[in-house]
Amino acid sequence: MPERSPWSCILWDVDGTIVDASEGILRRLTTTLEHFGLRPPTRGELVHWIGPPMFESFQVNVGMTPEQATEAVAFYRGLNKTEGFTGSAKLYPGVADIIHEVQAAGIPQATASSKPEIQVVALMDHFGLAPAFTATVGATLDERTLSSKADIVAEALRRLEAAGVDTSRPVLVGDRHHDVEGATANEVPVIFVRWGFSWPHESEGAQAAVDTPEELRALLLVPDVQV
């Protein structure tokens, strides 16, 4: 049966929503913080690092100054470039299938990620998802010019509109409170997924929260019943 969506377009967070890049992030953070004489995070502490821009996280989590954080981000990104943007990253089971089904239903999609856009592009290409997105949007490489989730969501909507997409009924799929806050600033409702790196309270303010891809799919696609 043909399917449609209650949404005119769908925005996707990447880390913790589509892609699990935690193994590589933990490895690079360990190397970076040890380089600067700081204790690296445990895997359990990754929740404090995955989601916000790294420039912000180095300041909030380990007390770096903006200047030190700039240096740390550059060092971290250098490791990322050496290892390759897709190394050790993997898809969350079932999510890519939903993205392809949404594409097949003719619903425009865009990424709205706090990862540098060059990395988002590489990941979507690597996993064969690039054709499903009308716009692939991420942060600027310095994570300062374009970094806040609110600005990234606004940019994703702008690029979709420029492509002729109806953005009157958008939704963002994400896994952190930054997603909820950034989308809300743009009057975009959020479907919160709980398989990423988040605390239970972070779903507050979302229109809905789901535990499985099947639950997410049911909110994004419905049978197109002809009366």
C-alpha cells in the first residue's frame, strides 16, 4: 500500500540518531585529552560529549578556555582526518531502512547535525544514504561560524526551501536535549529517539519519544488510504 507522511519534510540529527560513532569518538577524545594532560572520559561519560559541538564540550566538560578549546578541536579533527571520517562508525539497526522508505514515499529529508558538514557528507556517502537527502547540513569545520543546533536547523530549513521543498510541516528526529532546544527555537516539533546517548529527562519538550525504529517509522509514515 502506498504511504505518506504527516510531515512535509523530515530533518535528521546524525550522531546518536542515524550513526553510532562512539567507538571512534572515544578513541580520539582519549588521545586528545591525554595530549593536553587531561583525564580521558570513560565510555559512560560519552553522554557528555556526543551531541554538542566539540568546541563547547571541551570548555564545559574539562574547563578549557575558548583558545584552548580551539586548539583541542583542531587536534581532535586532525586525528579524525587521519583515521578517516567513517572509520569504526556504524548505523543503528533499522534506521537506514526508514530513511529509504521515507525517500520512496517522496518526502524530502535533510540532515541537521552538529558534526562538521564535511564529515556528515562523508558518512552519508559511506552508508549509501546521500541520495535520500535533499540537503546535507552540518556545522562549519571550526564549529563556531555555524554550530548551534538552532542555527543548523534554520540552515537545513533554508536549504530545503531553496530546493523548492514545502517546509510548512517539518519535524526533527534527534536524541539529545540540544536537538529539542534547537528545533523548538525554529518552531519545529521533535521526535526523540532513545537509542542514542542521552539521559531520560532530555526528551522533555519533544512531541513524542520512541524506543525502537518501528515506533519511529509509525510516526513518520502512514498508509495512504484513498477514500
